Amino acid sequence: MSSTMAVQQVSNCIIKPEKNVLEESQQLFYLTPWDLMTLSANYIQRGLLFTKPISSKDGNHSVTAIIDQLKNSLSRALTFFYPLTGHLVTKKSNDPPSYHVFLDCTDAPGAQFTHAVADAVVVDIISPDDVHPIVESFFPFVGTVNNDGHTLPLLAVQVTELIDGIFIGCSINHVVADGSSFWHFFNTWSEISRTKFRNNSNSEFVSRPPIVKRWFLDGQGPIINLPFTHHDEFIERYLPSPYRERFFHFSPESVARLKEKANADQCNTSKISSFQALAAVVWRSITRARQLADEQITHCWLPIDNRLRLDPPLTTDYFGNCIQALHATTTAGELLSNNLGWSASLLCQAVAGHTDASIRAWLEAWVRTPFVYQYGQFVDHQSVMFGSSPRFDMYGNDFGWGRPLASRSGNGNKFDGKVTLYPGREGGGSIDLEVCLPHQPMRALELDPEFMIAASPSQAY
């Protein structure tokens, strides 16, 4: 595929919810610490690639019909996911000093919907191991930070028509939703579309209606004041240094072998999970590829969903942010001189220590001293940060014309050492990794025996 290939917009419009299901008093959403700490991060950008359906005689699978149906089903989905239709608002005063940000859906500005075309074919997107730069253009709001949701839509969808395929890309403001909520919305949208396409039904039923009411720790909220007077005090538009972006595939058998080895290394324990073993291999291999000095400190950051770790637990249908980042820390010398099980055990210990009590203690500490994550301070070139989850249902998103061929992401929240997790398309516990590294460390990773023996040949689609 030519590196000069461009994506061209065909049309652009605003989609509003089919109806308002919330009373006026319910249309203001006060934001939690987990929401507010993402104000300086980028929008979440994820999307799915499909084979273009063959047009039927009645036109049900024509591109025009598909675009219309996606718009209609999106409008219906927004009825359930009403927070995505609003905008951020900041209120501040000098006497007494206050600065708080909330979500206002009373006028429901709606979501942006763009139809675009690209003279690319499916194989151009899924064949190369390296992600082609054109994928970035499949997503709206490149480089946008969440605080821009004061003036920009909180959800922007772009449907890009390829010669033989369709890519549906979504950019969702991270203040409003985490990865679990992102895919909850995507799953519901595809369910509504699929029902219409196959049954010609406008059913009011969806299998997992979201819980949109924000959850606060007892005694906290709903209004949380931030220690700022202007957004310039906490917004950083981080520009990462150049990096390569490449996919690696791990089969179910490979992941199982890593888990078995890690537990065997730790005196035949069974505590280390498949993901912890895989993350340890990635952490070790990237550290080796970077050729860090033995005394160099390195961290491995893992995302963790708090919903089921709270006591009592939150429903998995909770729509909002409910995640934190845990980390294990050691030196490069210790990481590489010990075995896989030792590295994985550091991650296992970090996860085991993340309890209801520690979550509540973190929330209490954050409210006492609020902060907003800024990647320029949070990210270093010696550490690894994982994002997303292989547990998210990406390949179940059938809009009415079949399963996706592949999942891809935009450039939001990416930098040296970022590893994005996807389920493998064949299922069964397979995992795809999207790794971001500068050119020289990436080349070294591609030659690393421990890593490449574990990695499998790319999936055949």
C-alpha cells in the first residue's frame, strides 16, 4: 500500500439519541476521581475491520444502506448510553476558591458521525506486521485530549469505506468511559444494528443496558474540587518521540506454556496467571532490547478493573471509569538475571495486593491531593505500560454482515513502551499485542529468542 494513500471524507453529521430516557435532574453527571484523572489523556481510539458485504438485490447491503443503518442504530444505542451525547463543563469561582468539572447532557449535543473512503484493500491493513500510517486516519480527533470535550463531541465515529472492506473507528472521551465501557457501548451498538439487519426489528431490548449513574466512595462527591484555576495548569499535549508500531500474536498453546513455565519456576505454584506470565516475558524482552544498564530502574504497569474488586462489587455494566494502573518495579539487572517466574511473581504480588481496602485508600488519598495524569511525567523510556484487555469482546461485534477481521487502534495514548492488548481472532485464550518501540529496540525485540520463541506466526484471516 502506498505511504501517500489518503482518507477522504464523504459526509459529516451529528447523531442524536433516538429519545431521552433521563429526567432533567438526571442529566448532570458529576465525575469521579477515576474520571477526572484522565482529563489530560487522549480519547480512547479503537476500531474494527470488516469485509464489505456483497450488495443484495434489494439493496440491504449497499454501502448507502449500511451507512444509514449504522446511523439509525447509533441513535438507538445513544438512548442507552446517554452520557456520550453530552459535553464537559467547568465551573469555577474565586471566593471561595473552587474548580470542578462535570458532564452536562441536558441539551444532548450528540455524537459526530463521519463517512469516509480510502482506496485501500483489506489485505493492506491486516497483512503487514507493522501498523500502516493510514490506520491513524481511520479515527476522528487525532491528538485530542479529553478536556477538549468541553467543545468537541464526547463520541466521534468514522466509517471508512475500503475497496473491499469497511472500518468502523470510534473515538470516545476517556473522562466518560474506560476500555470496559467502550466495548460495552460498541457491543450494544452492534447488537442493535444486527437485530435490525437480520430481523428488520426495532426491538427496545438490549442484552446489557448500562448503569450510567456515577459511583462514589461513601462520604465523597458528588462535587470534587480540583486544585486549579485554569486548564493550562493540568493539560499537557504530549508528543511522543518517533516509534514503530507492530503486532505480535500469541497462540493459546504458547500462552499456556508461558503460564506453566512461570509457575514451575516458582516451585510449581499455581498463582501466576496467563496474562502475568505473558506480561513478564514482554517486560523482560523489551528491557533486554533497550540494553538498559543493570542499575536502571524499570517499571511494568498493568491496567486493572476495579468493578469486581470492590466490596460489594460494582456491576460489570457500570458505565464510566473504574480502572487503575498497578506496577511492579525492579532494576534491569535483577529482571534479566532472574527467571521468568521471578518476574511474573512481581506482577502477581502487585495484583494480589490490589484489594477493596487499597482501592478505597487510593480514592481517599486522591481526593485529599487530586492530580491529573500527564504522560510526559508518567511515562519513561525504561518501562513498559500495558493497556486494554484481551478479555474485551471485540470479535463478537457483528453489525449484521459478519464478524470482524481485525481490530486496530488510533494513535491516542501511545508512546515508547506502550503495549496494547487484544484477543486473538481465533479465540481460545489467544492474544495479540500491539507494541510501540523506537526502531532500534524494536529490531532487537524481533531478534530476541525468549520473545520470538513465544510469539506465533501472524494469524491467517
